[in-house]
Amino acid sequence: MIISIILNIIITIGKLLLLLLLLLLLLLLLLLLLLLLLLLLLLLLLLLLLLLLLLLLLLLLLLLLLLLLLLLLLLLLLLLLLLLLLLLLLLLLLLLLLLLLLLLLLLLLLLLLLLLLLLLLLLLLLLLLLLLQQQQQQQLLLLLLLLLLLLLLLLLLLLVLLLLLLLLLLVVVVVVQM
């Protein structure tokens, strides 16, 4: 009887110890599962962070490319503007040269006019001297009238030429201002 009671006590103690061991094993397994779940969550967070970093890097690259394209476009626009300015300056220089040439032509025409007037005056003086020496008053008057008419005609021609040149100058100035 005593032996059976002792055996029963030992068996119950063994069962209790086995239950405790099983409970400890279950607790360990639960802890391991929790640790694994935490590791999985950490890995997922790391993956998300890496994906976000990749997206940010891609966005930065796209922004840099857009900035480069904008800079290239600005440089092209600046080059085009510089070329246009150079062309405008060349056109202005050409127009100024044309104006100078026209002014030189006007000066030459004025000089020719003065020379012609001087020659006509000399001719008149010579004719007057000749007619005074011959003392023919009627012929003198006729010649004077003829010479005056010639002078008037020449003056009119020269004035017409000068007016034409002035009109040309005005046209050129208007074109330059446009």
C-alpha cells in the first residue's frame, strides 16, 4: 500500500513536471513565433523604406534631367537671340553705309552745282565784256536773257535732283526706324 501510494505520488509529480515542461515548450514556441513575426515586420519595413528611397532617387533623377533640358533650351534661346542681334546690327551697319553713300552723292551734286554756277557766271562775264567792247546793246540784252534762261533751267534740274536724293534719304531713314 505504501509503495503504491509512493508510486502514485511519483507518477503525479512526473505528470506535473511533464505538464510544466510542455507549458514551457509552448511558451518558448510562442516567443519564437512572436520574434519571427517581429523580424518579418522589420523586414517589410526595410523593404518599404528601400522602395521609398528608390522612388525618391528616381524622382531626383527626373528632376535633374528636366533641369538639364531647361538649361539647354535656355542656352539655345540665348544663342538665337544673340544671332538675331548680330543680324540686326549688320543690317543697321549696312543701312548706315547706304546713308553715308547717299550723303556723299548729295555733296558731290552740290559741288557740281556750284561749279556749274561759277562757270556760267564766268561765261556771262566774258560775254558782257565782249559785248561791251562791240557796243551792241541789243545783242547784249538777248544774250543776257538767254544766259539767264539757261541758268534757271540748270538750277531747276539740280533742284529736282536734290529733291529726289532727299526723298531717297527719307525713305531709307523710315526703313531704318521700322
